[in-house]
Amino acid sequence: MTALLWLAAAIVLVIAEMFGGDLVLLMLGGGALAAAGVDYLLEPPIWVDAVVFAIVSVLLLVVVRPVARRHMLNRPQLLTNTEALEGRHAVVTAQVDEHDGRVKIGGDIWSARTLNAGEVIEPGTEVTVVQIDGATAIVWKG
């Protein structure tokens, strides 16, 4: 019966961790799971379960949590949506000037305008996408 209580505590702690994200409750959940396992296999007195919970929780907090947090914080930044287009090369499909034009970026046709006023870029020219302004690519002939 005590093993089920430890298991329930582990589940509650893991679910609570989903709302926090600091990994402390997850490590405590690991300690509760270890205590549940020891209680199920050996049926020791409750104080032994508490000692197992404390030792495993402290070990997880000291050893595993710093490594896990480091991996969580050092993930490479993935560019999404329009951020992923900035810096890419495009091909002009319709003359681009400071007001209007069309470019092909990775298979998609975008409306475009030049970065520099007065500049006109002819079709077939390769340009660099400097910025996305709404649904318009700001391009530079470089």
C-alpha cells in the first residue's frame, strides 16, 4: 500500500513539473519513484522509504539536474517563419524597384522591393533577402 502512495506522489510531482519547468519537482518525482520501487520489492519500514527518497532526490538534484538544465539552455536557436528567410538568396522574377517587384525564395514567389531607393533590379538577378516587412521581402543586390 505504501508503494502505491509513493507512486502516486511521483506521478503528481512529474505532472506538477510540467507547469514549472525548473526540473526540481521532476528530480523529487524520481526519488519518490525509487522509494516506491524499494517499498514494493523489500517492504521495509517507512523510514527506509524516506531515506531512499531523500538520498535519490539529492543525488538527482546534484548530479542530473545541472546536466539536464545545461542541455535545455544550450539548444541551438531554430529560426522559424520569416526569420528563416532573412539572409537567404532569391532570384528576381519581375523587375524590383523601391515600390514593387517579385522574387522567388526557395520555390515561393514573394512580393519584393529594394533596400536602396532608386535601385532597379532586373529579372534573373540573384539578390539577398535583408528583411521581411509583412508579406514583402526587402532585397539587396550584393
